Amino acid sequence: MQHYGISNVWLSGDAVTRAIVIVLAAMSVLSWAVILAKGAGLTRLRRQTALAERRFWTAPSYEEGITLLGAQIDNPYLELALAGREASEQVFDERQLLIGSLNRNDWISRCLKVSLDDFIARLQRGTAILASVGSTAPFVGLFGTVWGIYHALMAIGLSGEASLDHVAAPVGESLIMTAFGLFVAIPAVLGHNAVSRGNKAVVHKVVRFMHELHGYFVVGGKATGKTAAERRPHSVLKQVAVTSEQDAL
């Protein structure tokens, strides 16, 4: 390992070999930076989700609910709450605007959807880097492998014999480059999958919160998901039952 490590590859390699090492090292640093940043962001979003689910809908008023959401940066729940309030309070002449064909329900839905789309776009930042590193790093390492085998063949051609001392160093260099490419690619692929799963779970809860906000502004209260029959007063259901019995008689 002392004679065929990364340091030996760097010292004995040519400009192409060193360039490959630099590219793989940069890809590794970049992918780990994205993984750590996205992991911290998902942890913060989970705390914001728990806060929104636990405190917002139990607040005495909508304004107090917004206050309970906090003033944190990149808080999708706060952004949706503010966007919904602004859309519901906006007054415009439908005959003089391009959006005149939209009613109040559609306008609130559109504003909430715009805020959600902006959040999803920010949430997806960095995942393309992980996907690119995971898919290209093995090929960069493979290029280093091919370059090392090329050096081994050149050494054999110059010496006229395929002795171990002539081919060991180039072949060892090629194997190290292969391992280095896999070392960079595997964490990037695993990190991309983990971040994608985390993003999907967060988006699901944010979308549910958006629908609850839309229901609040449209019907004047949080959407409960109950059917129309379940929302009918008990007296109405009882009257329907009595009417059915009279018709049967």
C-alpha cells in the first residue's frame, strides 16, 4: 500500500493521471458537501413540519398561527400561509385584468400552487449534482484505468519483456483509479437516493398543508376530509330517516 497508494500515483503519474485525481477529488468533495447540506435542510424541514402540524391549526387565530410558524428562512409552511392570506385579501376588478377569468377560489389555488412550485424548485437543488457524480465518476475512474494499462503496455514495448517490475506500477495505478472512481460514485448514488426519499416525504406533507389552507380560505375552516354525509347535522340525518320510513309505509 505504501508503494501503490494515491500519493505514489500522484508522484509517479503524468499530467493526465493527476488531472483525473483532481477531478475525482473535486467530485467527491462536492457530492459530500451536497449530501451534508441537503441532510441539514431535510432535518430543518422535518422540524418545521412538526411545528406546523402541532401548532398552526390549534392557534386561536390565523395571524397567531403564522406567528407560531416562526420567521425562519426557507420555511415553506410560512410561505404558503402568507401567500394564502395575501391572495384571499386581494381585491381586483375582474374586467380589467388578464386574470379576470379566475374566480376567488381559482386565484387562491393559483397563488398557493406558485408558492409550492417555488419551494419544490429550491428543494431539488443539488440532486442533479449527486446524480451526475454518481453516473460519471465510475467512467472517470475507468478512464484512469485505461490510461494506466496504456502505460503498462508502453513499458512492455520499451523493455521488450513483460516482467513484473515493468507492469506492476502501471497496473497498480489503474486499479487504484478504478477504486477511486467507485469510492466517489457509491456515496453519491446512495446520497441521491436518500435525499430523493426525504424530499418526497416533505413535499407530500407540504402539499397536504397547502390543500388544508385552500380549504380554510374557501369554506372558512380547515379541511377535515369528511364526506358530505358525515358533515351533515345529526338532526338532518334523523329527518331523512323518518321521511324514508313514512315513504315505506
